[in-house]
Amino acid sequence: MDTNKSESPAGNYARRFEILRRLALSGAAGDDLTASVENALEGACALLELSAGRIILFSETGESALNVGYAVSDSEKAVLDELESDLFETLRRKRNLRSAYVTFGGDNPLSAFTLPLQRKGVVFGAALGTKPGHGKLSDEDEFLESLAAAIAMTVVVDSSDSFEAPGARRAVREEIDRARLKAVMETAVTVNHEINNPLTAALGNVQLILMQSDNLDPDIRRKLEIVEKSAMQIRDVTQRLLSLKVARSIPYAGKETMIDIGPEISADDSGQTDSDNPPRTPRRKR
């Protein structure tokens, strides 16, 4: 399960957002609860390289009412089931355990977690999983808690009208919007670094040449001014990406959508001063 080893942070966040988005849309559409949870669980296991994962819903008596699992092998499923029965379930019953991240050493090191599915402080289920090796699942706390919250809201929406389904959907949507904005911002930082560095060099050289405009052919000068204007528009786009507060989609071409990055900023009003984007060179005299 090495598919994510070289994945960029932006790609990683995009995949996290997609898992949460599909789970929320599935729950809001009233899709089959078990299928929705299975899809989300399988996606999360692949993303985090979990060897096994499980979602359990408890009945009023504390028994398992729904038990959905995913594992890369029967042996990994057995390991997770053993941890649930010998450790997590016992601690929930005797010590009111809600969440835990644990690591095990030895010849076969392992990390494991359990997180609650809850509504208004009432725990009605648990999300748990295992990962082989020395990596700590507590490092993935933010995403795992978001996933548990989204699954909990999906269960609430699916199970009863008395749980104020519109409010549940809104909470899931807010969680997804935060994950989406984080993915967009990761991409924006990457774009700002990878594009603006060579762009600054290109723009600076064009502006230096234009400062000698008296010696240039008028047609060449006009074309260089077009290059200068286009480069500054690219720089403006990267700055608007970094300034996003909400990752809102708008129609693009046909059925495609794009992120709304707001109105174009005038080069004279951008207030750009950071090292990757130096202020525009003063306009040459003609």
C-alpha cells in the first residue's frame, strides 16, 4: 500500500475532501447507509494506508447494531477484531472510553485508534482502525475526527427525522468546506512557489528591456508590453488564490466548474511586497 508515498500535500488534501464530500452527498441524498459508510471507510483506509478499519453503531443496550468493516486481509481483520474485543470494547464498558490512539512495538509494530460517533454528547458508535509499522495514527487526528463526525452526521440524517436532519447536513457541509478550502490553499501555496519564482525572473527581464524602449522597434516594444501585462495577470491570480476565504465553485465550460478567486486586482493596488513577488518596476519614461 505504497501509492501515497510520493503524493503531494495538495493531492492528499484533495483526496480527503473527496471522501468527505461523497459521504455527505450520499447521506443527504438518502443513499443506503451501509454502502455509504463502506465507501467512505475503504477510501480512508487507502488514503491513510490502514490495514483495517471498522464502523460500529451501538444499540440502546450497548450491543452492536451495525458493523461495517474493511481489511486488506483476513489476518488484518482478525487483529482489529481482537483489539476491539480485548481492549477498546472493554474500556468503553468499564471506563467509558471515547477516543484513543495506541502504538504497539515488537516484531510487528502497529498503531490503532478508536474515535466516537456522537450527537449532542451522546455516543452511539465508534470508528476504529489499524496501521502496520512505526507511523503514529495520532498524526492523522484531524482527518480521522472529521471522518468520524461526517459518518455520525450521515447516520443521524439516515436514521431519524427527530435529529434535525437539516442541521446535521449543515454541520457536515461546514466540515467539508473547511477541508476543501485547506486543499485549495495547499494548491495555492504550491502554485505561488513553483510559478512565481520563474515568473518574477521573466517579468523582471522584460521590464528591464522595456526601460530601454527608445532603442526598440515599436512593434517589438508593443509585444513585450503584452508579455509584461500577461505575466502580471498571472502574478495577480496566484495572489488571489492565496487570499481566498471560501472555496466556492462557479460554472466554467459546459458541465465543468472552477474555483471563484474573486475580481481581478489592479497591479497598482495589489500592495504586493513579499519576496517571491517584488513590487512592480517603476514605469519607464518614453
